[in-house]
Amino acid sequence: MSKEECLRDNKRNMMAVQDSMDVLSGKWKISIISSICYYNQRRFSDILNDVVGISNKMLSKELKELEINKLIKRTVLDTQPITVQYTLTDHGKTLQTIINNLTDWGIEHRKKIIED
């Protein structure tokens, strides 16, 4: 591979990382996706309880952004009171491996920090 091809590939890869970070950035999105991922479907109040420290307003904003980016699906159920459930879309499910890898890394990292 030539130097120019390598540079072009590196630039393309860095752009892909930036695109990913633009969609997943912020303090809450990964935690919200994780909550839905671990339980398959979650109600608003469930996610609010799972994601420590997030406000109602911020959760609502983040869920809308994740829905716009086609990572989650919002389903309104015909119940009294109305129930809203969130699930991962097929596209969102492609993040499950990443979530699992982050979980494994976080467990190992916590062990490493505690050991030292």
C-alpha cells in the first residue's frame, strides 16, 4: 500500500470515528442504549431509573436524538395510562457488540484500578 493510500485510509477511518462520536457523544447516550440493550425494551421511567443522574428533560432530548439517528424505536401502547416503550432498531442492535465490549473493558478497568 502506498503512502498516499495509507493516508487516505487513515483519513477515512478518522472520519468514521468522528461520525460515530457525533451520534453517540455526550454523557448519557451510551448509558441509555445500554439500558435498552440489556433489557431489550424499556419504558421511559425504567431508563430514568437505570441512568443515574439524568433528568426527565435530558432523557427526553437524548431519546429523540437516538430515534432521529434510527438507533431506537419509540412505541406508544394503547393502555391507560399510555405506556411508551423503547427498543433498539435493527441498526441500533449493531451496537450490542460495542456495548458488550465496553462492559467487559469497564469491568477489567475497575479491577485494575482497585488492584493498584
